[in-house]
Amino acid sequence: TVVFAMQNRNTQLLQHLKTSSFRNFILFPLPSSDKEYREYMQEVCARFPSGVLRATTQNGIELVSGPVSALATLFPNTTPGNQ
């Protein structure tokens, strides 16, 4: 498993994410008109404890974000705690 990390216009492909460098993460959306994708996103969001994720709308696109400390929910081998 690898993670794309973006900071200050610099994108990196990482095997291990040093979470101390980041405060938040964003799950970049695919087209929400696709039913399969919407169902997938619901499954992903359901993995997180209640209240951890925030949904906002930017330019008509819904973005889901949360604190970087919660990324271990999705990537336990890539984000082993706050490094």
C-alpha cells in the first residue's frame, strides 16, 4: 500500500506517511453521479468513528476530510501512529 501526499504544491508517493507533517487529509472524490462510487464512499466513511470526518462542498463537489491521526483507520501499515 502506498499513499499520495500533497503539501505546498509538492506531491509524493510514500510507503510510510510521517503524519507529524500534516494536520488533515482529504478523500478526493470521484464522480458522485456513479452509484457504485457513492456506495463505496459510504463503506469507507463507515470505518471511521462517528464525528471524525467532515463533509464540505467546494465548487459543487463534496469533499470528505478529517484529522491525519485518523488515517490509520484506512492505512494501518502506512501510517503507524503519529510519527
